[in-house]
Amino acid sequence: AALTLQSNIAFNISGAAAKTLAQNAVINSTGNGTWTGTGNVNAGQNSVLNNTGSFVVQNDAQFINITGGSPAPLFANNGTFIKAGSVNPTTFSSASGGVAFNNNGTINIQSGDLVLGGGGTGTNGTDTAAANLRIDLIAGNFTWFGNLLVNGAGTTRVSGANVALGGGLSTVTGTFEIAAGTVSGASTFAGPGTFNWTGGSIAATFNLQANMVCNISIAGDKTLASSGIINNAGTLNWSGTGNINMGAASAINNSGTFIAQNDMQFYNNTGGFPAPVVNNTGTFRKTGSTGQTVFAVNNGGVNFTNTGTVDLQSGTLVVNAGYGTAPSARLNIALGGLNPNTQFGTETFAGLATFNGTLSIALTNGFAPTNGQSFAIVNFGSATGQFATTQFPPLPKELRWQLNYNSNSLVARVVPATIIGGLLRTAGGDFQIAITGETGSACVVETSTNLVNWAGLTTNAPFNGTFNFTDTTAGPFPRRFYRITILP
């Protein structure tokens, strides 16, 4: 039968016994509906319960497909679906082909979880779940068109289903999670919510806007399938013990901040051409762990292209596959002590290291390097090029930084400063001295014939490079001493 309930008719499903919506039966509810009691709703092939009003679930029962066959029974929400008043899940079962759930309206979960196992479609749907609650897609094939709104402090989670996104805008003020299953298609995610990737496969093109936070976490590998693309303009945090498996032609394009907080791998799990790649035009930071984050070479490798900033605070960034760079590239090293990986980060290239752009070294944790200390910041099989610009932290005036490009390593050293040079006695008897000091400081030049009594000769203007001083009074003296004092 086909039954239409107008907006002034209440639709109540109640009691302990199961109810059956027979094969090909249709109920159209345009008013207020409630489902209470412990009885399940058994639905037959091609049956439909269509809600265009309000449907409030106050139990923990199930919609169950009792016949199998195609098309599967369907709950179509074109109004508001509310779960309240019970703490356990309400389930649209996956058994016998499942009961599909189409959402073109609003889902509002106030208590318990909503578990969807039969697939479904939706256009411009809204998912709202309260804190610690989930709308859980456990099985079936879902296709979502238009713009998706994920609201509330809870989570919309893909945990075994296959979800195809139709290219619209997904506005997330709560949490969207991929835990298992596969998400394909395309979508732009806008915050200020959170995108969690804890398992499963992404076979889609995702654009994560600047106000999105993406967390790749917990144990177990995650897979960016062949041709899958993640464009991150926000903050992406990678923690836990799982690798990121990447298929042929997949890419992670980071224009925001990518923070590696673990010691795992980017791993090519398919082979094929073109190889997967991580393109960094923003900031790629390694921190919070002392081991290796690796771009593995297996199966053709995962390539790394950096035209932005690599910021190494601890551990080692290992590039075993292809590497590309540009003059805009920047390498930041934070020195907090003498011990590599624990007190400063390093970079290792299995093959050719290409140096370009800017090297910047900063001091952290109150560390003050002293004369003779050295820091092997990059190790490599071979190298080409040099940094066009170097930025070093200030040292005491008697010390300076020296950068050594060795055969297999790049080493920053603390060495004595060259303060005095260019000593010359001219034919006319004058004495010349070249004095180098820190920009902004100054120096006083004094002279003596006995190292006891000193007389001032000059005080230079603040340094801006080298100060060349000529003593035009030196001629009559067979022996004369000079003392140079650098002023702050």
C-alpha cells in the first residue's frame, strides 16, 4: 500500500513487537513522527518510508531488510531526523543488502549514535551530532551531492562504507572522520572544524581550506589511492604509528603547515608512473619525535619537492626518493644542544642533495654554543649547489659561524672570529689595520709603546662591514702596540 500522512497527522511507531513495512509499501509522513518501544522495523524490498516533516527516534532498535533483493528498502529523510532519549545506537542494518538512508534534510543526534549500514544518497544534507556522539557509516555505498554541513561537537564518521562526494563544499564545524572504507570523488572542506584520518582509503580530491585542521593519527596505515589528491592550506598533523601509503599519480600538496610528529614513512604501495609526490610550498615541520620521517624509495618511491620551508626541530627527515627544490626554498634548523635528532633536527639524502635558497639556524632552550662545537645538519650521498642566503643567530664577538660543505655532510661550526686583518706597514711608515665587527657595534683603537700606558687613536662609527684604519702617526716609532676594544 501507499499511505500519505498530512502535516496535521501524528505518525507514531511504538511497542515491543516488530513492525513490517512490506515489499513495495510506501509511507509518506509530512507531519510529526515518533519511534518508541523496543520493536524493530522490518522492511521489504523496494519499500519506502519518506519523511518530509519531523521523525524523532526515542529507542535503540533497528530498521532491518527482511527480504533482500533490489532495490533495497529505503528511509528517505527530506525533513528532520532526530535521535533523542536513548543512549545506545539506532541502526539501519547492513544485513541482506541493508536498509538505505537518504538524507536531503537534517540529521540531529542528541543521544546515542546513528549507525547507517545500507548506503544511500543525499543532496545538501546537514549532519549534527552532540559531543562524543557519531553518525557512523559502517557499510554500503553512499553518494553525497551538493554542499554538506557537519555541525555540532560530535562526529560524522566513515567506518567501513564507500562514500562518493559530488564536488561541493563541505562546511565542518564539528568533526568529519575517515576510519575505514573508501571516500572518492571531490570536495572542498571549510572549517573551523576538524578532519580526522584514522584509517581507510582516500581516492578523492580534497581541498582543505586554511581554517581546517586535519589530523592523521592512531596506529595502522592510511592509503591515498592512485590519483588521490590532498590540497592542504590549513594545518595537518601526522602522529601515531601508521604509514601513509600513496598510489601512482597521487599527491599531497601542502601550502599550509604539515607537522610530522612521528617516525613513519611516505610509502609507494602501487608502483607505476607517475610516482606519488609530496609538494611543499608552505611549511613542512618535523617535531615531537627523535627518529626518522622517511620518503621511502620502494616501488619507485615517493618524491619530495620543496619550494617552501622545511623546519626541522627534532629527528631526521630522510629523502630516499626523488627530490626537487627552488630558490624560494628554506631550511630551518633549531639548535637546542649538541645531540643530533634529540636536540636539533637533521636532514638525510640517500642520493643527491640539492642546496638552494636560504639556510636559517636558530637557538632554542637557552643553548649557547661555544668555540669548536659543530653540528652536522645535512648528510648526503652527493651534493650540488649552495645556499644563496644564510641566517645565523648572534654569537659572542670573538666567535663566528662557519658553514662547511663536506663530501658527505653539511656542517655548521663555531670558530674564532676574524676581527683583525689586513695588517700593513706602508712605505711612508703608516700602519694599516682592517677591523671587522658585528653590525651596529663600534670599536676603540688605542696605542702604546710599553703595554702599560695607552693612548686613544680613534673610535669608529658603528660597524657596517669592515672598518679600515690607518695610523698616520706610526712613522717615528720603531715599535708600537695596538689595542682594539669592541663596544656593544
